[in-house]
Amino acid sequence: MGRTVYSLAKECIGYGSDFDIKGFIDDNLKALDGFSNYPALLGTIKDYRPQPDDVFVSSIGNTRINRLVCDSLKKRGAKFIPLIHQRAVVRSNAVIGDGSIICEFATIGADAKVGCNCLVQAYACVAHDCVVGDYVRIDTHCTCVGGVEIKDGAMIHTSAVLSHNVVVEENAVVGACSFVIRRVKAGTTVTGNPARRLNK
Ligand SMILES: CC(C)(COP(=O)(O)OP(=O)(O)OC[C@H]1O[C@@H](n2cnc3c(N)ncnc32)[C@H](O)[C@@H]1OP(=O)(O)O)[C@@H](O)C(=O)NCCC(=O)NCCS
């Protein structure tokens, strides 16, 4: 995912003028072995000391681990920036928080709010008036219709559809291709059409 976000960053608003790409940090120092045409791996996340002009984005897909890693970097003074692809659609008054990544052909509707350190993947739609918390992941081809609320740390997997005014609580998971018509309780996983709690 880090390699994908590197490639995406070069197509985002502000690349080359507001920010450039310095390199990766990863606790696996062999993460780029066998891959070519990428910038340097500068060191581990746990040891990295943010420099005065550094800005960060995180490509970690697991929202719980993403939060731990980003919070640890923020405590060391790291500044996160949003990455918005040039071909994403961001409608009037939509707000996108620091560290969030909005991929190509994603739509953020009018007056919607996306918090910090979220990932909205390609072709996802977060429609008008949705409120998305921090550290939320919305996978490709998901549809969040108008007024949906997704709280911190939730993961909405590929092609899920969240119906009008649904609330997905903290750290909940919505399985791929689910149609969600009711509130999803914190920390639970739902799947299917209509989506029901996975008994685990
Ligand atoms: C929801 C999900 C997280 C559950 O994973 P899990 O906890 O490992 O669940 P399991 O694979 O053990 O499946 C448990 C049961 O749920 C069912 N199930 C799993 N995912 C389902 C889905 N998306 N829709 C309907 N049923 C599903 C399985 O058939 C199984 O049913 P059974 O007990 O009757 O056999 C996972 O299936 C999923 O949707 N992952 C998303 C993948 C994805 O889109 N990734 C994005 C990459 S960018």
C-alpha cells in the first residue's frame, strides 16, 4: 500500500509545489527489497525524528494500527497533510482533515466532513452531509449515501453500501458487498444484504 500511495501522491493536488516526496519510513527495513524506482527507505517508524520541513501521510490499512503509528509520530511533532487526487471530486463546503487520503475518482459530497488520517479509496462515494470521524477506512466502490455517520476507526470494505442516515459506530467493520440499513454497534462486524452481525 505504501508503494501505491507513493504513486498516488505524485498525482495529488500540491505535488511539486506544496510538497515533494522525501522517502518512506517502515519498521521493516527490507520492505523495498526487490522493488525498483522508489525513493529511499529512510529508517524505522519507531526511531524516526521528524525534521522541521517534514510532512507525513500513512498508508497503513488496518485502522487500529494506523492510529497507533500516527499518534506515536504526532507525539514526536509529525505534521500530517491531506492527499487529494486531482481527479477526485470534492463538492462545496466539504472538509477533509489532515492526513486523509482521497483517491482518484472518489467523491466527497456537498457539506460532507471527513476527519483526520482517513483513507477513501478509488471510486468510493461519501455523499452530501456525511460525517466521517478520524482513522476511518472506506474501500473502493463503497457508497455512503447522504447523511451517513461513520465514527472513528471504522472500516467499510469494498463495494459496501450504507443506506440513509445509518450510523457506523467506533471500530466497527462492514464486510465487502454488504448493504447496511441499521446502526452498526461499536467493535462489531456486519456482512450481507441486509447486513447482519457476524456471530464470532
Ligand atoms: C467481513 C470480513 C472482514 C470478515 O472476515 P472474517 O472475520 O475473516 O470472516 P470469515 O472469512 O471467517 O467468514 C465468517 C463468515 O462470514 C461470511 N462472510 C465473510 N465475509 C462476508 C461478506 N463480505 N459478505 C457475506 N458473508 C461474509 C463467511 O461466508 C462465513 O460464513 P459461515 O460462517 O457461514 O461460513 C471479510 O470477509 C471482508 O469482507 N473483508 C473485506 C475484504 C476487502 O474488501 N478488503 C479490501 C482490500 S482494499
